[in-house]
Amino acid sequence: MVSDRQYDYLIVGAGLYGAVFAREMTNRGKRCLVVEKKSHVAGHIYTHETEGIQVHRYGAHIFHTHDKAIWQYINQFTSFNHYVNSPIAIYAGQVYNLPFNMNTFHKLWGVITPREAEAEIARQRQAAGITVPRNLEEQAIDLVGTDLYEKLIKGYTEKQWGRPCKELPASLIKRLPVRFTYDNNYFNDPYQGIPVDGYTAIVQRMLDGIQVRLNVDYLKERDAFTALAKKTVFTGAIDALFDYRFGALAYRSLRFETEVLDMPNYQGNAVVNYTDSQTPYTRILEHKHFAFGTQPKTVISREYSHEWQLGVEPYYPINDAVNAALYQQYAALAAQDASLIVGGRLGEYAYYDMDDVVASALRKVQSETA
């Protein structure tokens, strides 16, 4: 009988969504078992120490949110430094500020006032004949003009997504911040920072006192693990959960080349984007700068984007019309099983920031306990 099962919830995946769900349900007296395919907790926000530096193994993660309640929630598990995300871009040997702001516009066109910048963008938009943007290229030109699109968006975006900008949906770039102030802070959110002891420590504290089994491939032992709990919370790829019944969803994946350098400072910034099409990587991370490090050595990671295929780690969902429709088929299938909860970036096939993941998990806890 279901009431005799050992756990209330089997949680598949020890990333942020799974850890929040497990913590909150445990606090409410529920019995939880967490299983994780990787050899570590924290999923893609996993950090580990090298040369005294917290290295972001799966790419840069900066926690930021406009939601004070989410900020207070995550601060239960760590303290944050005052890091502000201010990446730079390099194109043809020139350095430009990101996000696109008055520093960027001045470097490109020599303009000084917001009115001058807006007028130049309007001129370029009109020259390109953009009225209603139909794709990413047209949306980018509509936002910032042709010059900036050609130098700082086109090459980077096509490397990142592996497709011409004309074939990418306009929605991908609508979240790109554009401001007519001399403000290099990439995010508009009032709360922002990096955990002082790394992201892994956050998840470890969330999972304190909860049974966790690592190196477990749930999909290969599904029946045995599902039988242990009344409900299963699955945070992996939803199409994999159903054995790709309707076909595989599309993702982009990443590859990192990480090395320790015998110097205190390599590039002077945590994130440097390479926006030309010739440079094979999209950006270089210098991890110590996320924490204002003063170590005698430094650690850098070159980030390469490539097409996902079965057996490769999925990172970014490709939210075009075809994949959105395919996801809805899988979501409808999942909804038919009252003992199944599917959540997280891969489970919901959504480009979530970390605060979105926390909020989604908390909403699910509330709906489960209402």
C-alpha cells in the first residue's frame, strides 16, 4: 500500500530546485530521499575550490533578484558578497561595456547625451526598415541599432546558439538590458551577489539532515526508486523521463577549458565576452574576480557553446515554436500522473534564473501543502 512506503517524496536531482523542495518538505515533517546522477550536489551551480578560488564548474552564476522574499530566503543558507555583474565585450581589439549603456554608445559613436544615443539608434532602425521585428536580428537592430548588433550581438549570439540570428526568435534578446545611463551593472535587480563560500555550500546546508544518494541514475533504476515514495519530484529533462516518446527536445550545451595560471590577474574582470565570429569561444571567466580574490594564482575557463545530443549535458532550452509545442506534449503527459511532480529548468524546459528556480520550488511546496 502507498501508505507503507518509506518516503513521502523521492526527489530526483540535487540541484537548486530539488534542494529547496526537499528542505521545505522536511521542515514540514515530510520524509524525503534525494537521488542525484552526478557525484556531487548543487547541479549546474556547483562550485569547488582550486588554489583557494571558488570555481564555477558549469559556468558563471550570479544570484540576483527583485524579490525581497526570495533574497531573504536564500540568505538563510549563506552570506553574499557585494559583487555586481559588469561584464565587458571585446571586438576587434576594442573593449566595450555591457550591458549596452551610455559608455557603450559613446565608445561606438562618440555621443555624450542620452538624446544623441537615442537619435542614432532611431536613425539606424529607420535605415534598416524595422517596424515589427520578426526575428532576433531585427529585434536587436530595433533595440540598439545596426552598428551595435554587428559588433557586439551577431557573432556572439550565433556562436552561442549555433544558428543565424535571422533564424532565432526575437524573444531571446528582449531580456537584454539597454539603458541610457552610464551604469555598467548588468542587472536591474536590487539584490545581487555571490555566496562567500560558494554555491555548493548553499545546497549542502539546504540538504542538511536529509538522505542523499549520489551517483544514482534514476532512469536506469526507476521502478525500484519510485516504489520507495508516495510521490516523485523529477528535476531532470522531461523528454528523457518519458524515453523521448514524442522525440527529443532541443538544447544547447557547453564545454569548458579550465586552467590554473601562475599569475595573480589574467583579464581584470570576472566575465569577458568575445563577440566576433572568429574566436571559437564565447567568453572567458576569471573566477577569482567573482569574490575579489587576491590569491597569487588565478583560474580561468574558456566557454564553448555547441549543439546538444543524447548523452551530453543539456544547458539551454531552445524555446522556438517547434520545441514549445513538443514540450507541451510532455507536460500534458506528466500532468496525467498524480504521483509525479516535474520542476526546474530542465523539467519545465524554461530559461530560469536562480531566483526563478527558488520561487518555482516554493510555489510547488505551497500547492502541495495547501
